[in-house]
Amino acid sequence: MTSESEIQVVDRPEAGRFEALLDGRLAGVAEYRLAPGVITFVRTEVGPAFEGRGVGGRLAAGALDEARARGLSVRPRCPFINGFIRRHPEYADLVDPADSGDA
């Protein structure tokens, strides 16, 4: 497994996604739509060469941490982000109250 410190998560608002970079290479993306006060995660994907190395979890945590820092509610439409929140209840408070049944 890759060390979390080796995985960098960056926001690319012009592309509507967070990117996970490993050794400077694009390893995964979490696509989103932004509306006032709310970020909706619609798709997360990790490249096959990076699977099993903790990239998806680090990407999800980084994106959710950034949402928290910006004071955004989260709509987890992406199954990966939704599942991550279910497994990590410390992020449950971010879920938009209208979506409370989804995460």
C-alpha cells in the first residue's frame, strides 16, 4: 500500500474534479458539480495501475476535507463517495440534510 503522504489531492475547479496524483502522475479523479453551498460528487475513478494502493480512499478523504474547509454540504451521488462516508462516519455531518437517507 502507498503511503498517504505520497498521494497528493488537488482541486481542479476548471475541470470540475479533484485529482489524486501519485509521483506526479494522475492516479484518480472525483468529479463534482458545485452549486452555492453544496458540492455534488457524481463519479470517482482510480486508474487500473493504481488500484489497491489507497488512492481512492485518500482522494475521497481529501475531497471531503476540502468540502468541510469550504463550509460546503455534500451530496454523495457517486457510489464510491457514498460508501466512503458510510464507512467513515466522521464525514456524515457533511451530507446535505436533504440527502440524509443516502449516506
